[in-house]
Amino acid sequence: MTIDTFSHRVEGPCASPSDGVQAVRVCTAHDADEQARNLVDWRQTYDQLMPGPFTGTLTELPLDRMQVFCETTSHTLRQTCEVPADAYWFGIPGAGHSAAGASAARDSTARIDANPITPDALAVRPGGIEFELVTPEQFAIYGVVVKRDVLRRCASEVERIDLDEPLLALAQRAVIAIGAAHIEPFRAALGHVLDGARASQAPLAHVAGDSLQAWVLASLFDLCSQSRESQASRGEAALPAKPRRQWIVSQARDYVLANRARPVGVPELCAQLHVSRRTLQYCFQDVLGMAPATFLRTIRLNGARRDLCSGSSSDARTVQDVAAAWGFWHLSQFATDYKKLFGKRPSDSLRERRAA
């Protein structure tokens, strides 16, 4: 997935959107209670359990269907927390938090409702139910809060599973053992997303927000499926035979070309073709040797290249015109992807065609 643009403002200790544009919020607190209040829509109380001046930070990216954030705290805390009733919270401890300045004499393991949260595990809590977090000093945690109906819709339309039983299981468990090999790429990607959000000055494009949220949802479903309990209880539907795999890929290409003016995402393809995301990934990997999202972007880049390379010398279309016709609204990202694929800039292709 390519994440195009984000917005960043700083207005005192805690930046927040002020004009309707989705923006990253960057907060710094020097008091545990202030830190607790900075996380929007949560009910929280933080008790500082060790002496010394407290420092906490919060980097939050509010989206229309979820909330993505990273929180760091300098001191051992006891936190009582409650997520909005219509949502679920997923927590991923920062890598290496146990060694980052923690004293060997102190327990450096975070706990949720008395259950240890190791760096290779996923913490999960449903909304509307208070839970307790005990976090060590120099602690970092990534959080994703997703609305319940968004999870259900994604499960039904993209994952093609019934979510009622998994949601009940999640409500009964606080920690899911995932494994470092699976959770580390997700944690690193979340860090990259939030770092990019803080660094960028551009507003978050609607398309980029949709792509980001689809990726986060897919990643969460993948992580939950990695637990031994999930793998034992969940049987995958039979994968389609070879001719149907080719048909699915062909239909996906036709649909993308028929809707070339906008970037079609994997969730939309799953709904159109009535297949799960896992089946779609398998078909593309088997037939083309690449992920669906990579193929979708590549097909549109090829279409844009053909338009840039065809036409008469009097054709007044610009690179921006062609990019927009193929659903690329972020021109610099389009140019970067184009050069990576074809070894030249889109303006070079246009110039060569006019010269010819």
C-alpha cells in the first residue's frame, strides 16, 4: 500500500484539526492526568507509581472509521481505561520497551487486567468495559481503535467470515499471542505511518485515508488469524480451481479499467467479485506472482503511460491531466511510482511523444 499525504499542525502542546481537514495530533504532557485526557473519546485515569517528573507524548491520527496512535510514557503507571462502547481497541507494545531505560530492579512487563503483554503479542479490549493497564517506565504502545460496525462490515464483505463468534472470543481475551515475525512488520509500518504524518505538511487525501484504513483492517484480521487458537478453530474455505483463479484476476483487471478515474481498492474488488481478501491474494499470487494492490496500481500506471505516449503533437493534455484520468491525484507520488516502474519520468514520456 502507498500512503500518499497527511496533514500536520502544531498549536501549543497538543495539535488538533481545526478546519475539518484530517490531521495528525501531536501532544506533549508533563502530568499523568494531562496525558490521560489527551487521548480523544477515551475515559481514563492515570496514576503515577514512581517518583520524578513525568513526560508523555501522544501522536494520534484520527480517521473517519478508526483512530491510530502511539503513546509514550516516562514513568510506571496504573491506568484505568475505557474505549467508546461501539468500538474495539487493539494495542501493540513498542519493540524493545523493556530495555529502554527500565531499571533491572523493576518489572518491565506491561500488563492488561493482570495478563502480561509481551512485545510479540496483541492486546484487545471491547468498548464500554473498563480495563486496567499497568505500564513500566519508558514505555511505548501503538493503538488502533476500530468501530464495531466497521469490523463487521469488513469481515462480511472483505474477509467473507461471520464475525459474531470471533468478536465474542476477543471480548473474553485480553492478550493474543501472535509472534514477533508477524507483529513486528505491522508495528514498524504503524510507526512509519505516524512518522510520515508528523513530517508531512499536506492535507490527508480521501483516497489515502481509505487506503490506510483498509490496510490497517486487513493487517488486524491477519494478526488475529495467526494465533494458534484462531488457526485451530477457523477452517479456510476451499481455494478456487486454476481456471477460476485466472477468471478472478481477469475480472479484477476489467473492473479496474472500467473505473480508471479512481483508485479501486482491494475491499471494493472483494465485494464486486464475491471473494474473500485471502482468496483474492492467493489468486493474484498464483496467477501473476504479485499482490492485488501492487497489480491495481501497476495497471493504472501502464494505462497512464499509454496515454502519455500516444496522440498527436497537437494534443494539449498535460501530465496532470493524464494522471487525474487514471485516478492519480497526488502528482509527486505518481511521478515517483512511474519512474520506478518505467525508468523515466512521466514528463519524459510526454516530451518524447511530442518530439516524435
